[in-house]
Amino acid sequence: MYQHLHTDFGELDSLLEQVKEQAGNYLGDLHNRPVSTTFEVDDIPGLSEEGLGAAKALEQFNSRLEPLIVASSGPRYLGFVTGGSTPASIAGDWLATIYDQNTQAVKGEGDISAVIEQEAVKLLLALFDLPSDFFGGFVTGATMSNFTCLAVARQWYGRQLGKDYARDGIRDKVHVLTATPHSSSVKSLAMLGLGSRNILKVDTLGGNREAIDPDDLEKRILELEGAPFILISSAGTVNTVDFDNFEAIGKLRKKHNFWWHIDAAFGGFAACSPEYEHLLKGWEDADSITIDCHKWLNVPYENAFFLVRKEHNLLQAETFQNSNAPYLGDPMENFSYLNFLPENSRRLRALPVWFTLMAYGKKGYRHIVENSVEMTLLMGDFIVQNPKFDLLAPVRLNTVCFTLSGEENQENVRPFLTALNRSGKVFMTPTVYQGKKGIRAAFVNWMTSKEDVTIITEQMDRIAEEIL
Ligand SMILES: *Cc1c(COP(=O)(O)O)cnc(C)c1O
């Protein structure tokens, strides 16, 4: 055995002890660590001939790179939609690494990782109050979940025309209708050969809404004269967290032939609260649903899952069948995740999810979701009351979309945001909403408290004072 491997394995306890201590220090100090850095990294030392051994590698990491790592898992990182990690999910994630299972395995053949994955999916269905008509599995993020769902939609579309796209490729123009899709759905259409330019944009409801206009949707459907299509709908748009009207879409689906996909990457968590679950009314009738776990579930990256109705199992297996692992007849009989999603070998991504759901249950997630919304509303109130800022849309759930007051300040939005992010106290991301430059602050971290919102609004006030 190579010397360093031998030594490291012998000193594993002390290595893990050091890492554990470091983890405690990082997590314990998350509140104080800056959320941004204007970093400069020294030259890479290069690959050493002999290797350094794990202890020295850790030293190298700690001296060069660790100080530059920002608190994006902390309570005041409001950029994109960025969750943190619950304690139980960290435990599960560490163990996923330690046990290092490959979750492709066929159920019942000496490995239970696929069983754990299905258990975690069951827990998730219970959390979201969704029926057991859905088959689910884990992928790296909502982008890959959208990709997976839309890949099955593609196969479904082909079958409507009597074709097998998975085997024969696509030569047809595939109709995709949507109003305000997330960029990752558009990217998925590109990756799937469906063509991002083939989207037929449906109108949104007027005014401040990003949700689909069901009347215009019906009009577009009638224009297709009975041709099948794929509908991508939103449970939470990223700018203003608007939800399509799923009851109205469900009614249309009874009359027309389409695949209904919902991107509920973070908005799906509205289901955890009796106050907000109405936003999702009727979503259980969709063909496929995307939900992220590394956002509002607060498990470490990379973690998301897809749900596809069980009645589409065969289409899903046709889409993802791995040629080395043929399924015979019923794809569920010799079940393997290999035949149901893009990756073959996968880490045991279900374990952090399993841990956090077992640890905090329905009530814990209701609390996390309601706390995030409360913090969002607090910041929304600050914007409304402060003459230097304007809301670009009402606060609907967990995101504040705002700008600087006054047309003349449009050019100051970017400098303001840069200065705000450089403060290291809070991080937000830029956006454009209805032609206006704006800023988004998304709250999904379980730790965020009123004290954090005070720190955030004080910074905003101070920097606006300086810049305007
Ligand atoms: C974040 C997000 C995605 C993409 O998720 P990743 O985890 O970054 O791949 C897709 N859809 C919505 C609505 C999102 O918020």
C-alpha cells in the first residue's frame, strides 16, 4: 500500500477529529463569516510527485482556500434561492460519504440503497401531501429534475405520434407551451433536442403577475387543433414567486391531450404550511413535478428529486433504459434506478433527506417555511416604508423583488447591489422585472432570524444613503 494511504488510514481518527472540529467552528461562526469575497488566490501549488498526505493537504486547504469560502450556507445569503443544511442533513450527508454506496443497485440484490431512496421519496410525498401515484428518485438539482421530467414528456409526445424518440431520435417539431419558465427548463429543452426556440409563449395574467393566463392557454391549445403538447408550469417563479393556477390547468387537461409538468423547485414547499398550501391546489394532477432539496429542504448540495406519475413508468424506462441493464417486460419487476434517470452511478443522495425528514418531521418543515415567509414579509415591510426603495411586486411567499425608488436611480441599482454584497453582511442577486432593473432577496435558510433582517435592512439603508 502506498505510504501516505497507509499512514492516513492509520490516523483516520485524528483526521476525522480535525475535520469535525473545523466543521463545528465553521457552522458555529456562520453568522460572522462574510457572505462575499473579492478573492485573489495564489498560484496553484501544482500536483506534487509524492503527495502530501491528508493532514498536510488539509493544512494547504486551510491556509490558501478556506479563508476565502463565503457563508453561502448562512442566514444572510439571499442570492439565487440558496438553502443551508440542517444538522440532521449534515449527519446524513457525512454518512452518505462514509458508506459510499452506489445507488443504482437492483432492489433485493444485496444492497439497500435503492430501498432507502424509495423510503425517502415516500417521506417526501407525505411532507408535500402528494398521493402515492408518483414514482420518484434523486438527481443533482432541479435542473436535472426538469431535464428528467421533460425527457419522459418527450417520449410521451413521440408515442402520441406513434414514434419512439428514445430509439429513433426526433424529427418532429415538439410543441412546448409555457408562460414564465425557469431558465433551467429552457436549458433542458436545448439539451433534449426539443429546441429552446420551440417554446410557444403563453400570456401571463395582467399587471404584476407572472402566472399563466388560463384563457390565453386555452386559446393556444385550440390553435394547435388537437395536436399534443408539453406544458411547463410554475409553482413559484424566481422573481416574484407567482404560481400558475393548477385547478384551471387541471380542468383544461380533462379536455385536451398534453403532458403537464410543474417546476416546483422551491414553491412546492408551500405545501408544508396550511397558510400557503392553497397556492398548490390541484398540483397533484400533474404528470411530473420538480422539487429541489438543496433549497428549502435545507440539505447540502447536490440534491433534488423528480416525481413522475407511475402510469408513465414504461415511458420513463424507455427514455432512460441503460443498454447494459435490460428490463424484461415490466420495468418495475427487475427494478433498477439505472433505467429511470440520467445518471448510472450515484451517491446515496437520499440519506441526508431521510435524516432531516426523520429528525424534524412535518412540524419542523412547517416551521422552517413559515419562518422564511415571516422574514420575507419583514423585509418587504421595510421596503414599503422606506422611501429609497420600491417593491417591484407584492411579496407572495419567500422572495422580495425590489428596486431603488425613482427612474433616475435605475443606473444606481447595480452599484448599490455591488456595495451591498461587498459589505459581506448580505448577498442578493440582480434581476430585471418588467423592464426594470431590480434586486431579488430569497429567504429559504432555516437559520434566518429577525436579528438577521435587522442587520440586512441597516446595511441597505446605510448604503443607499451613501450612494444616492
Ligand atoms: C433553482 C431553480 C431551478 C434550478 O435548480 P438547480 O438546483 O440550480 O439545478 C429550477 N427551477 C426553479 C424554479 C428554481 O428556483
